[in-house]
Amino acid sequence: MKRVNSTPRPGWKAFAQSVGFNFHTFDGEPYWDESAYYQFSLQQIEQDLEDPTEELHQMALDLVDDIVSNEQKLRLLGIPQRFWDAVLASWRSKEPHLYGRMDFSYNGTGPAKLLELNYDTPTSLYETGFFQWVWLEDQLMRGELPQGADQFNSLQDKLQQAFSELNLPQPFYFASVTESIEDKGTVDYLMDIALQAGLNCRYIQLEQLGDIDGQLVDLEGFPVQGLFKLYPWEFMLQEEFASTILTSQTQFIEPLWKCLLSNKGILPLLWQKYQGHPNLLPAFFDDGSSLQNGWVRKPLLSREGANIELLTSDGKTLKQDGPYNDSGYIRQALAPLPKFADSYTLIGSWVVADSAAGICIREDNSMITKDSSRFLPHIILD
């Protein structure tokens, strides 16, 4: 694994705009960054990332069965009691799921260490599945990459296959919050893939969903029988229409049981069940005690690095403010992100329908990866 400086493609920003990548730059700072790329060997991808991703995914699924019928664990995760039966029913009825992303600390030598699961509303999907693949093809054609370079990226193909096999109700709706350009871009990408898979799809702003007689409906009052919502379950369960979730016949993607795996509390539960697994870090529900050689304190419910506190082995403290201060916390042993050039590097590993489907890479000048962290492409080359 190494970081290689690269020449950006001429006119890539205009191309990005033309294909709907409207969030390639945030507040004048680059989000998409092709001034460098990361190079992996095939062995690093297959043995250190792909295989552990599928193993950890299965471990997480196996853990759901332990949680749904255990009141103590549901309380530890902060799941509202009025939804316990609904979460259990969602799992026991085998409501299908689509995708998720694991975040790893990995420096090129295994084992990669699992930092967290993003299993409800993970973004970086479009840039992973489409834009970095186009970058690879363009740079190969321009001679900027060695011939034979490949990419660990079957994300778009596996998403299309999954949509064709999920037997979803139609029309199938896709929803995001109105003000988020990134969320809308992600949802548009998924909806386009679903259309290619043959689904009858419609977009609706999340705020436009309504309730008639306990059923989720669109603006015209038609029942929403199937819905992909890029909106966290923990937020939905606090909304005014949360009770509609208990009565609606809507099939959700992601299903309600996914709220268990998108919760940081899954990390100490994984450690309890699989203590010593080479890809897991010691993790505990926070009781104020510390861990040797550094730790990271995370809210049960947080996103984009918000409200994370980190203590390094040499006593340095980092802290990222944010709005997620109303839930419990976990404390996880520190696995420092590797530093390449002047940036700390995080690897996201995608899962689609239980299979590893590719990776994405984020860089930041801090060990805490945030929504503003840069996205860099990668290649496989032996």
C-alpha cells in the first residue's frame, strides 16, 4: 500500500458537474481529490480487506439474533422500548437489506482493524461506485496509470444485481432530506441503478411523506409500499410520524433491524462475543475508565466524526464537536490511522447483499475523519 502522486484529468470538474457530481467541492475545499491515488497489491485487497469484510459482516449479522430478544442489550443500545417488538419483527420476518460500509484502520500490513459499521445510511457511494471507476478508465486511456492497473470496485454491478433480486414493491420510492446536496446525489445514483435493474422508481423529498390512517403516503395520498430512505433510523424514531412506522405496511430499505448495526454499541457487543478476533479492537460501553495505549470515545449515535474524543498513546487529546451529545458512549482502543504524506488515511469497505463490493479512501489532516475529509481513488497493481 502506498500513496502515489498523480496528474488530475483536464476538465474533470466540468465532467463531474455534467454527470451530477455536484458535491465534489465543499466551501471552496476539495472533497474529490485526484492529485494522488493509493496503490494496493492484490494480496492486500483479497486477504487483508475483502475476506475480513465478509467475515465481520457475518459476525455482525449473527449478533443481531442475540440482541433482538435481549432487553438488556436493547437498553444498552438505547433503542426506544416502544420499537422493540417492531425491530424483532423486522429481523424475524427476514426483511431484506441492501448495503453497508465498514471503516478500517489499515496501513498495508494486516490485520485491518474495524473502527465502526456504517450500516444504515452510508454515503460516499456514488464517488466509490461510479466516479473513481471512471477516473481509473480515463487515466489508463491517458497513460497516466500503468497498464494492468485494476480497482477493487464491483459496487455498482452488485447494487444493480441486488435491486433485481430483492423483489421490492413497485413503484419503489427513494427519499432524502431536501437541503442535502450530497444525500440527493447519493439517492439519485441509487435510483438510477434501480431503474437499470428494471424497477419502477419515484423520488420524494423526505419531508413530503405523509400519514393517512396509519399508512405512509406520498403527496397524492397513494400508499408508499416500498421506500429507500437516506435518513437515519434513530432520527425517524424521534419524528412526529414515528408511530406510523409501527402501523405502516411500507417495506423499508434499510430495514428497521439495521438500526442495531448502525449503532456504535455494536462494537463492544462484537468484542464481547468475539474477543481477541484479529480484526476487532477492544471496545466497551463507557464507564469512565480508560484503556492503555490510547482510546477513542464515541457516542452510540453519531456521524461524520462528530462528538468523537481521542487520546493518543503519548497523551495527546483530539476532540471533534457536534450535535450528538444526547446518547450514551462507547470507548474503543485506539488504532491510529496511518499517515501518508501529511494526511491520515481511512479505508471504507463496502458490503452489498452480504458480499464485499469495493473500497473507498478518505484523507484528513486529523486522525478524526469528518464529512469534509477528502476522497481519493485507488488502484490494484502487482
